[in-house]
Amino acid sequence: MKTNFKNILITAAILQVPLLANINSDIKQIAEHSKSGFIKNTYSSNMYEPIWIKDGSLSALGKELLSQIKKDKTISYDLPFYKLYKKVQRDANNKKFNAKLEFNMMKLYKAYMDYLIKGGINWKAFDNDLANLSKKYDYKVAWEHKRPPYSSKKILSDAILSGSFGDAFSRVEPHRFKYKQLKKYLIKFIDIRNSGNGKGIKVAGTLNVGSSSNAIPAIRKRLKLVGDLNGCSTPMDSTVYDNCMAKAVKRYKLRHGLKPTSVIDRATRNELRHPISYYITKMRLNLDRIKWSNRNEAQVRIELNVPAFRLYLYDGKDLVTTMRVITGKPDHPTAIFSDVMTTVVVNPYWRIPESIVKKEMIKHLLKNPHYYESRGKFLYDGWGPNAKKINPATVNWAKYKDNKKHIPYHFMQNPGYKNALGKIKFLFPNKYSVYIHDTPGKSLFFRNVRAFSHGCMRIQKPRELLEALALFNSNLHVNEIMKQLGTDKNKQIALRRRIPVDITYFTSYVDNYGYLHFRKDIYGYDRLQLKNYYKGYKISGKKESKDNEHSSKKPKKNKNNAVKNETETRVKKAKKSVKKTAHKVKEETYTEPAKPAKPQKDYEVIEIGY
């Protein structure tokens, strides 16, 4: 019996030799004619040996790859390599272990690793769009992105040598900006969509506590699914809007950047009408942004999220302080980049950019050359300490209006309570000439959408930031600086411990308490990046099948391209909201506005712990 079994194994091995030889021959022929440098170089380096198939079956690496994709719950049919994955899976189950399967496995590996490492944003196309915006606005529009520090080719080479991928699939993922927490929410929302509860909700009219509406059960269910409705005893099918549900509505609105009241108003209705697939796409997009963000996380650092209008100072995982921020207008977007804070300036001068002089000041100078002197803004022949003051009435301002001719003079505002930069400026020298600073105009901090500046970032609590920086810089003597703030004497203090600063653009993120947030796409960057997402692949808004392995049926195309239209609508409304408020505020006037009679609470701090 043992001899017969041995003979069977020998015979099977002999029969297998021609098959392996044919695969090797096919691999060499196909690889040499492949247009993919990755495929050509990988097989050439591997002596044209199969990588994913071995001894008439999947190799150890092949089994690892398919197992990894199977358990990755973020994979769904709205990703471009899903169809290839299903084909490879079917062929492997049907034991079609040939050169075609080998090459499809290689294509699948490359697509999946690119998904993990790079994501689907076409940065080249996006950079071109930003260049066009720069021409349109006559202002430098920028988003610096950093290439992820991993290579799918290097990872595969190491795996071939060791015989296993090890922890490569998890190692390539970012560990900053709460990437893992956002990924968990993505999986949760995919599950909601798969369960058939992903449709948008249409609500007619404004609803207050005590109102009745047939839409209430659907709203209550949505609030429950996304985690805002907890501990309520009211039946889910009740059509009455009660107090327990009102608390959930406040939380929901807070997480979406809306004024956290209990009223289901137009802005709330707009959010509710979005299908779950809309938010899935936003989360995917922001996860991919994290992949191309600065991955170096310093112990002490500042992170500023432009769409959230928030600054955060961290010491490790601990949040030291956070505050509201006013960022650049839609036509003066704040640059997205990373740098290092080096200097604190007490009682700063404001060197007014020439672009502001041309766009906003000349019209007043033509009527009254001394218009800005009463506001502490004077004209000089240079920036230096020896610059001479110029009488603005001696300048022919008309010749600089509506043209690109350089103005050989400079406006500068002296330190004081009227100064546009307030009393403190925080410098991190960069090519965009933007910085963080105080402001005498405090009322705008009570707006939900706070895009009003020329690109710099105004902060709500500059003294609190100064005190926080002093915890890590022994040469920042807060008491002495506070005394100096009572004067108009300018002083620069170099930080002994320089603080890294990340200016980010996340329209979906997880806060320090683990809550998922969404924000308006104030600069239209979501729309621009989705336009070429996965190099033109259109994300579908249809419902997925229930299991994570999905259905083998081909999903229907979304002819209306719902996600893109939803995003464009949000962009238009965000810009409209900003413009509606901005026309009331003259950028060249920085007198302290009257305080509101009833200041809005700071995002219902007690309600959500934000």
C-alpha cells in the first residue's frame, strides 16, 4: 500500500513538470511584452518563476493575499479592483492555476497595495486644478502632499525572500490623524449601507420638539444607526419629535458642523437627505488624504484643520489646548502644508501685502489718500527699520488700479489695538507668507463657517496658546509678555523648542473623544479630488449586498453620479454662506465689533465633551 501511494505521488509530480514549464514559459513571454514596468521588472528579478502559484495550487503568498483582501472590511464593489478580486477568487476556487491567474493575481496585488499605500486621489490632476485656481484668483493656491514612504515592489520583494508578507499590510497604514478610528467608522457605515438602511431621508418643513411628521421614524432610525440616539425609551416608529430625540439631533448637528440646536432646519434636512454612500465616499477620500499627509508625529505639535476651523496643541496623545480659528476665504484659501513654528511676536507690525493694497485699498485711496492713516496704516518706501514714510497723497494711485504694475511703496500698520494681527503673532516661516495670529475682531468666531481671512489663520485664544507654548519653552515668560501687551512695543521671541505645525484639510475626521465628524467642503477640494478619484473611476451610490464578500453580480452604474452632484451642492452652499456673511465685514476695518447679546455656547461642550 505504501509503495503504491509513493508511486502515485511520483507520477503526479512527473505530470506536473510540463505544466510548470508551460507556466514559466508563458510568464516570460507575457512579462517581456507587458506595458507595466512593475510586472516586467518583478518577474525579471524573480527569474520568471511564478509567485502566486506553486505546485498546481496557490502559493503561500497567494493564499495570504486573498485571505487579507477577504478579511478587509473596507473592500466593496465601489473600488475599481473589486471585479478583478472576484474573478481571481472564482478562478482559484475552480482550480484554474495557469499563467492568466498568475498575472491577474499580480495585478490584484499591485492594485490592493496601491489602495493601502496611496489611495485613489489623482494628485497630478488635482495639482493642475489648483494651478488653474491660482490663475483665477491671482493668489497662490497650494496643498503640499508627501509621498507615502512605502513601495509595493519592495514589500513584494521582501515577502518573496521571507516567504510571507508578515505585518506588511498593517505596517503601511498611517498612524496619525486618527486614521484607524476613521477606518472603523468607514466599516460601520459600510455595514449600515449593506443592511439596506443607506437611503437619504426627505423631510418637509422645519420640525421642532413636539412636532409630528411621518419622517420622524426614519430620522430616529438614522440617528440610532450613526450613534447619536442612545437611551431613549420612545418607540422607534413614533411620529412625535420628543425631548430625548432632540438631544440626539443636537449631537448629530454638532458632528456635522451645524449650530447645535434641536430644530430640524434646512441645514439639518440637507444632511439627512444624503445617502450613507455619500458619507462613505467622504471618509474614503479623507483616509486617502491622511496617507499623503506628514507622517512624522512630534511629541509636541500643532494641528490645524481648515474645514473644522480648529487648532489643536498636543503633547503626545494628550490635548493641551484647542480653539476656534478663522481661515482663508474661498478665493483666498489657506495653504495646506507642514512647517515648524520658530517665533512669537509681541505687538506685531502688519506688512500689508501688495495684493490687498490693489484689491481692497486703492479704491479708498483714490477718494481720500489719507483714508488709512487714521487706522494706523502708513506708507513707506521699504520694509526695513530705516524706511522713510511717504505721503500717500503724492502717489498717483490711479495708474496701479486694475493692472499688474508693481507698487514701489509699502503700507504697514503700526502695533496697537486696531492692528489687524492683534497683539500676538506666531511665526513658522514659509513660502506662502501665512502665519497664526490674534485679531481685534472677535465676533466672527461665533460663526459656524469661519472662512474670512486672506489666507492667514486668526485664533480665538492667542494668550491661551502663548501660555501652552510656555509649558515647553522656558524663555517664554508669560507675566512679562502680558505686561508688554499693554504697550505698543514690538518684540520678537525665538522659541527654544520649535513646534511642528500641520495645516490640514479634513472634511471627515474623528475628534479627541472618538466622535466622527463631517464638515463643509469650503474650498471645493472634495469635488476636485472626486472628479479624478481612482483616475476617473466613478464611485457608485448604490446599495451593496449584505456580506462583505459581496455579490458576484455586476452593480449597475449610477448614471446621475449622485456623489459628485451632492458634493457640488455642498460647495455652492458653503461659498454662499461665506459670502453672505463676508459682505457685512470690511476686511480693511478692524475695530472691535459689539458683542452679541446672547453668545452662542462653544459647540455644546457639556453635551458632547468636545
